[in-house]
Amino acid sequence: DLQDLQKLNVFFLFLFSEFFHSFKVLPLRNHPETRRMNRVEGLRANSSQFTLERKPFLILGGSIHYFRVPRAYWEDRLLKMKACGLNTLTTYVPWNLHEPERGVFKFEDQLDLEAYLRLAASLGLWVILRPGPYICAEWDLGGLPSWLLRDPQMKLRTTYSGFIDAANSFFDEVIKKVVPHQYSKGGPIIAVQVENEYGSYATDENYMPFIKEALLSRGITELLLTSDNKDGLKLGGVKGGIVRLPQKPKMVMEYWSGWFDLWGGLHHVYTAEEMIPVVTEILKLDMSINLYMFHGGTNFGFMSGAFAVGLPAPEPMVTSYDYDAPLSEAGDYTNKYHLLRNLFSHYHSESQPLPELPPVHERRAYQPAVIQQHISLWDSLRFTDKPFKSERPVNMENLPVNNNNGQSYGYTLYETTITSGGALKSQNNVRDRALVFVDKHFVGVLDYTVQELAVPDGKGKRTLGLLVENCGRVNYGKTLDEQRKGLVGDILLNEHTLRDFNIHSLDMKPAFVNRFVCVSYYSVSPPTFVFPLGNMFFSFNILISLRTVMGNWLCSQGWSKGVVFINGKNLGRYWSTGPQQTLYVPGPWLHRETAYTVIFPHKHL
Ligand code: GLA
């Protein structure tokens, strides 16, 4: 019963389409053959079942986001998806990674969307593409680039000109890349999603028609669909959409196979025993399904979002996006995987058994890392650009850095001169967390809960420093326009407004990290296993003398808070508050001889 399923927090998709055709049974794994034959008609929703080439087609889908999986593992994860009995891959497209600065587009390496689509096609998987521009996905600002927030009037996800001009130029780039990969052109894309659960945002009734038109006018010809949660179902469609008609196909577009974790919260587990009966029931009802996620992967770098709905302050997401999904973060099979494979095998013809399970990747234990060198935060500042001087605090996004795109992620150090101690008040203008220093000595933390701090008295002029960390922008809910980071307003000392700041942008891009790892570090002698001091960058080498370099889990136990880089790649944040206690280290990111790691710990907590 649809209503029961809705209670189980599943997501539904509704479609619009113009034609009706009769249908015959189509075996699930036949599309490499259809690729070769002349294609006549792609996915349609004109009867109670989907049809592909005018034959009934049950979508057995799973989400794997290419940007959350090291490229070297794309094939491994997709083969495992195929071997589980799925026939369709769904993926979002993250605008913030593809256009890190306005007008600068990146589609290489990890972001080579076309290569991902070609790979899916070569393995015989169909694709449902979810190109945004907003994607939610527990991704910083729901995938929207932070430079949009430089405009103080910005109204994200509306037809406000500042937003649609930017969305148009992103779509100009991305849609022309995906158009040749559509079904009608011999590619794997059988459907394209219009935005993402707009029904739960619904601030501008012209917005969804605009996005739909933006796709159509750029050559998207496959079936369009929308996806909404139960509260948003009424408002999330676009004109022409068919909503909940009994004679239309039904699909659970996001069947949540698990859930994400927040720092400081509990680890979420959704057991196979709970999951399998529900999936079984969905399939019995002849409904199509997409497992969100089939394989979650990792929020590498500073890409994890934050959750704020119903909370007094945003709570940031952890680095892992394991999601308790059927295929684990490291690509391992789980109990859910095996049970689902068994279930899906019944939907395959006996003449075409499921492919053998691809082997799992071995992992290797390495020696504990020994710290060899360190550099203090203050000394590292010489490797950043010149600080920006400003009378008032300026939020990250509006700093004149990165070719005037502002600072998107990482840390910003605000320094000013003080001549007394007293009560330092943030007035809730710290986004999200500041380590406070007086003459480089740590005095405390300001965040959403602690908004006042005692600054000790001292003689003469001293430097007050606030090292503000952007812990991740909210990705869902009505507060997207308010996601500016750094200091977003005035700070008071003894009720006097602080002025005249020196602002250092520490966005921890690989160029910065690589710059200081190449030059003079202070040696730790003798080498040590423990972090002796706070607010330092540390480096240590891991000697890998094995033939094959293998991945592993980096255990951050005993470390308080920071980020880890391996060979210039940002593995993500760690935080002793948990629940995550290890960071995934993909084997292909380690080097044969030595791996160089840099950590930025906050020792003081
Ligand atoms: C919604 C969104 C997804 C994701 C899930 C929760 O369904 O559409 O992008 O955020 O919630 O994981």
C-alpha cells in the first residue's frame, strides 16, 4: 500500500511523458543488445509499468556518486553493482566541484562525468542522471557553489537573475556533455531528474518550469522526472507532470538503504532484517526502486554538508558516507548485499544468471606513523597569500581571494590588535567554530553554544586571533541562503566592536599543502608517535616496501580535530567527538615508496 510505504520514509518519483505504447516482456540484462540495435523508444511511463523499447521495464537502480569514489575504483564498484542484480545506476552531478570558480569548469580525473557514463554503458548499466543544479546529498550547500553567496541578495533555487544566470552557464557546460550519452543517441541515460525534491523548498513557482526548460532547450530528450519526499510531493512536480495516478508506473526513487551520520551523534545502522522485507514488498507491488545509496563512498576534502532542520544550530556531517549501504565505504560486500543479490536474482531470467562476485580488495596494515617534522600554524602563514586588511570582519565567501570567487572551504584566521582583556562576545557571528588565541596562545573555543569567552588581561598591544573553521554548509532546508562562513558580523570585546582585521585565508588547497611540505619543516628529534603540540601541521612518512600498495583505514584515535592529506589529497576531517574514528585511505592514493601525510590537529579541546 502506497501510504504504508510512505510511512517508511521512502521517496517517490513522478513522471511526465507524452506517448502511450503497448508492451512485451523485456529481460533485464538485454540492453547491450539493444545498444547495438536501432533504438526506437527509450524509457516511457505511459501505462502502469515503465517501458523501454515498448516493453515493460522494471528499474532496479542504485546510487553511486562518481565524486565520492576514487576514480581507480569506479569500475570495481559498478561491477559489484551489476553483480548484485541491479540494472540502473543513478548519480548526482555536483556543481560546486565542476565549477569551483565562476566560469572555470572541471571535468577531468575524478570529475570526468563522461568517462563515468561510458563506463556504465560498457558494463551494461542504464543511467538516471540527476544534474541538479541543487542536489542535497549531504554535500556542502547541496552542491551549489559557495561563490553564489558573494551576492548579498542571492536567492538560491529561485528564478532570481543572479541564480539563474549562473545555473544557465553551468548547464551550458554540463548538459552539452551529457546529451550525446542519452538513450536515443546510443548512450546509457534513460531518464533525467529535474532538480531535487523542490517540493520541500517550493519558494518560487516559476523555478521548476525554468529548470525543466533549461534541460529541454539544451537537448535533453529522455524521460524527465522529479523526486520528492512525502511532505514535498504536492509541490515538487512540474507542469505536465502526472501525479499519483493509479495507471502510472511507481518508483521509489530513494529507498534509503541506511542513513548518514553527524559529528557528535550516533552511528546509524539499518539492518538487513528490516530492509529486505520492505524491498521485497516494493518489488511485489511491481514498483521500480533505486537504492540510495547502493555504495555511499566518502565525503573527501571539505565536501560534507550539515544538517539543521529542527535544530538550534547546524550539525556537520562526518567524512564517511558509508551510509550503511549494501556495498561498504571501502567496497566490501555486506550482509545486505548478499541478501539483495538473492532477491534481485529472481528478477533475472534463468538463462542469464548474475555475474560472479568480483574479488574484494585486500587491505594491508602499515607500521604506526612516526612524526618526523612539524611546522606551526603561524609559520605556515608565509605560504598563504598576503592577508587582506579590512576594517570589519568579512565572511569567507566575500574575501578577495581565488580570482574574486572568495574562499569556499577550510579555515580563515582573523587577527586584530587588542589592548585589554575582558569579555569576548561572538554575538553568534562565528560560522562555525573558532579557536581563539592571544599572542598565539590558545585561550578557548567560540561556537554556536559558547558565545562568550574571557580574554586574560595583559600589558600593551596584543594580537587576538580567531581561527574560524567552516565545518560544512547546510545541504537541506530553508536556510541555504544563510550559509556564509567565517565571521559573519561583529565581535565585541568588553562591549566594544572589534575593528581593523588582518584576514588570512587558509583554504588548504593542495597547492598550499604541497608548498610547505616541500620546504623547511622543523624536525622532531627523536621521531615521535604522539602529537606534542597543538595547531601544527605535522608530516610523517609511511614506508611502503610492499610490491602492491593497498588501501587501509587511518585510525585517528587520540587525535582531537583536523584534516589529513595524503600525497596532496585531502582525505577529509577527523574529530574525536565521533562517531567516525577512522578515515578511509584508498590504495590508489598511496605511492609505492613513501606516502607523505600532513595533519592539522586542533590539540586544544
Ligand atoms: C533526500 C535527498 C538526498 C539525500 C537524502 C538523505 O532524499 O534527495 O539527496 O540528501 O535525502 O540521505
